[in-house]
Amino acid sequence: MTLPHILRLAGSITAGADATIAGKHGNLIPTLIVCLTAGLIWQFVLILLLNGFSLRNLWLQRPSTSDGRHGGRLWLWVLPFVLGFGALQFIPFDLPTVANHDFGAFLAAEDGRDLLRGNWGLYVLILVMMIFNTVLGEELLLLMAYPTKRWRSAWMGIIVHSTQSVVLAAVTLAIVLA
């Protein structure tokens, strides 16, 4: 199969998923979410390929210290990092952003809420995207977050990184149910 065939196949899958999820709105957002999700799934497959389909090297273990302590109260160290990460979200950074790439702006806009209301297919797709982004994605690929390195456990970074996904999933669910 050549690259043009693969691209055509990917385009037809995306178009079919977009037609199913977008419904009458015909919005570009579902297409972007499908493409992002496909990329994140590919990232997870790449992680598995790089590790020889072994999860042993991914630090999916309870936290530990250099002096041999494991688990137990070490899990409590995730709380200050979650709170710090949450507080960091309220610090106004004047970084350049593209307004139409902002998921928060999409959730706040009337068009975004209209697209999500009762749209369980899109909600499930967003959840899959969040899971492949935080739990099965970046943290396993990089293993660079301070909590992950400090306590030799990918779970510490995954938990901290996933808190924003939990909040966004709850907000999105409220909109879908509205």
C-alpha cells in the first residue's frame, strides 16, 4: 500500500466519522478531534513499538525512593503537584494563542455547546482523545515530569497530567446532558 492510498483511506475514515459525529452541524471541530485522536493513538502504538510491546520499561509501578521505600504514603505526594498544577492554570500568561484552537473557547461558545448537546458520539471521542493524551500518551513517551522522575513511577505524572482531563470531561458531560 502506497502513501497516497494510506492518506485516501485515512481521509475516508475521518470523513465517515465526521459525518456520523457532526450530524446536522457539519462543524470542522469533530474532524479535528478525530485527527487528533488518531495521532494520539499512533503515538501510543509508537510507544509500544519503541518498548518492544513491553510495559516493563514504562515505569508503570508504584512510586519508590532511592532508599527503597515503595507505595504507601508516597502516593500522597501527588496531591501538592495536582494542586500546584491547578493553581498554575489560573496564572495569566500572555502567550500567543489561536482562538479557534482553544478547547475552552469552544466549550464556552454557543456553537460549541450546540454541537455537544446530546452528542454522545462526540463526547466519547473526546474522552478517548483525553485518555490517549494523558494516560496512554505523553507521560509514557517522555517520562520527564518531575513527579515521574522523582518517584520512579509514571503514575505520578499521569495522575497530575490527567486532572485537567477529568475537569474538562466533567464540563463537557454537563454540556452534553444540557
